[in-house]
Amino acid sequence: MNQHAPEPVMAAKGVFIDNAWRPAASGAELDVYAPAEGRVFARIASGGKEDIDSAVAAARRAVEDGAWSRLTATERGRLLTKLGIAVLENAEELAALEARDTGKPMKQARADIAACARYFEFYGGAADKVHGETIPFLAGYFVPTERVAHGVTAHIIPWNYPAQMFGRTIGPALAMGNATVVKPAEDACLTPLRLAELAAGVGFPEGALNVVPGLGETAGAALSAHPDIDFIAFTGSPEVGTMIQTAAAKNHIGCTLELGGKSPHVVFADADLEAAIPVIANTVVQNAGQTCSAGSRLLVERKAYDEVIARLKARFVGLRAGAPEMDLDLGPVINAKQKERVEGFFARAARDGVDVLAEGAVAEGVPAGGFYVPPRVFGPVPRAHCLATDEVFGPVLSVLPFDDEADGIALANGTEFGLMAGIWSTNASRAVRVARKVKAGQVYVNAYGAGGGIELPFGGMKKSGHGREKGFEALYEFSTLKTIIIKHD
């Protein structure tokens, strides 16, 4: 247990534009709450439309005629690599900041910072590896293609993994030569602000990276609707995703949307439960279940149901939620509203007669005002129940039995979402067969998650969104294809 995590170094107050701090144009500020304590521990700027206008203008200058526009792909890659090194050199400070701001255990915060650094390392190495082609055409013509930056890209990132999401969205955008404007979630802004400061410190030119904290309905709305942005990347709820996509459509620009999930683990009777159960439990308690790709539905072949439940009980009874420095299995949820939402699902389950099959606890000695929720397993959950269909975004696992392979596939595909899935079976043919039939952007076989999976294309189907992040696919999303047709003698 780490009782001596370093005190976070607070990012400077203000919005970060053209490599400099300035107060919000309106002078407004936001309270920053520590979820582990339920109290305000800092204040930051609350940007609005005027600040977004300034940030977009700075990005436009950078990408049109600023120093950023004159860098080669190799030079952009070197800067990203330097930023990755700076993240690692400041890893403890950043992890403490991330943990204080989000409430997650220090071990999770450290893993998130390592993943953030890895994004910059990966895209630093990839920046000069995106090549064009030549197309055989008519006699007397030479036709090359190249991938070019969109221009100014907007990035609206969520509060659950602020450092990881910053690296995941900014890394490929900068690698391709875009200039960026980031609107972090108002509930967790501190690591993005500090990372922007580090980027300026390693040499990113003015305007390449701008960060404007603020409320979604002001700063977020102004950024997504801005007429001078060329592309939007958004991660968040389907409801807000619809608003983002509508704003993009009005300006005739593209967007990537990652909108959450209700991802299944499909466990067959021949699965290696010794290997499966720890992974299944971890995927729903990691980050207090506040993970878009959380494996929140456990679909179990009926003849293995009793054994799976017995193993889950043994696993969950020892799980504890606690403050970041306690370094337990999970921390609090992000705020009072989210705690109320999760507890609302608990109350609904009780009213509807859905049993609690297993549960952990909140550790002794946590601050009284913190937003803690004990991890719970419910089952058997009726297929039409909200626990089986809605994204809870808390440490809640819903167990549903199925009869055979066809029923398991139908159940796996039986939600509006399609982000991730896990298939657990020692029958290789069946595992591959099912994996190919499940409608999800990523499907794991006898595994789930991959330590950030920086190299692996990631995104959803159905209401989980569209477009792909991570890996080389993200570089293609943050660029467009240009064809040059040259007639010669």
C-alpha cells in the first residue's frame, strides 16, 4: 500500500493557447473536486466561446503559416517522442495529479500515465511511416497520392481516462500535422493542462496544441460548432455524440465518435474459468467501472452458471473500494451525480427482484464525503432489464444465462451497443466462429483488454460510434487522401 504518493503539482490557472497561459476571457472559473474526498481542492479557468475562438485562430495560424506547418513528418515525430520521454520523466507527478482529480488508485493512475507516454512513443515513430501510392493510369499521366492533414482538429475528451485519452487523440492528430484544440471534461482537466505545458517545454511550436477547459454546454458546444475546424474527435455519451455529429454535419466536416458500450463476456461451459474469472472481475471494477469498454455483461452457458457464480462470489468478497493512496481494487466514482446514478440502478434491481449474487465493500477509513460505491454482481438479470441493456458506468456486473451457441451470439448482439466483447472457450473453432459473428469493434478470445492496446485499432459498431482510434487507423482518420494527376509528354 502506497501511503506516500507525491502531492500533485497543479497546472497553471487558465486556458492554454499559443504555448501561454491566459485567464478565461470571461474570468470564470470551475471548482475541481477530489472524488475520494467529495470536496473542492482547486479552481481552474472555465473557458467559453471567446476562448475557443482564440484557440481555433491560434491553431489555424500554426497549420497555415506558422512554424508547425514547416516541420517535416520526421521532425513532428521527434517532438512526439520527446513528449513521451517528458511524460515518463514526470510520471509520478502526473499519476498523483490524475489520481487526485479522478479518484482512481495510484497503481491505475501510474498505468494510465505509462499508456499516455506510449501513445506519444508510438505516434512519434509512426509520423513518417504514412506513405502515398502511385496509380497506373492513362499513357502520358503520372498519378501519385498522399495523405495530408485535415488542418485544425477539435478534440473533446471524457473524464474517465483524461491522460490516456489525451495521448490517444492528440498523438495521431499531431503526427499527421494537424493543429489541435482540446476541450477536456470539466470533471477532470488537470492532466491535460499539465501535458500541454510539457508539450510546450519540449519544443512544440505555438498553436500546435491548445487546451481550453470549460463546460460542455459552453466551450464544448462552441468548439464542435466552430466554422473554422476541419475535423472532430469525440468520446462520450451517445446523446452528446448525436449533438457533435449534427454540428459536424452542418459544417460538412468529418468526425470520429466513441460512444460507450455494454460489452459482453460470452463464457461457454468448456472455458478455463481459473483464467477467465479474474479477468472478468477486473474489467468491471477497473476505474470503478467507468470504462466505455468495461465487460459489464457476463453471458454464461447455463450448465456452467452455478460454478461461475460460486467463483465470482469468492472473487468479489475480497474487493475493496478506497482512496487513491490506499491502492486498492477501485476508487470512487467521479462525482455525486454519478454515485446517485449507480445507486439508482441498485434501487431499480431491488424493486424488480433482481438478486445481488456477489459484492465487495467500501474499505474502512475512507473519507466520509467521498463518492464510493461497492462493486456488485446481479443475476440472473432478465434480458430486457436496464441492467442488461443500459450502460451503468459503475462497478456493476450483470449475469445472464444462455442455452447454446446460437442463443449466446444472439444475446451478445442484443443491445444497441457494439464496442468490445470477450469469448471464453477452449474449443478453438467455436471461439473463432463466435468471435466473427459478434457485432463489436474489438473481440478478444480467452482474454479481454490489452494494457491500453495502443497499436490495436479501436472503435465501435451500432450506437457505440464510428471511426477508429489507436494504431495506424487513427493516422488515416486524422488525414485525408489527396490525388495529384500530372500530364506529361
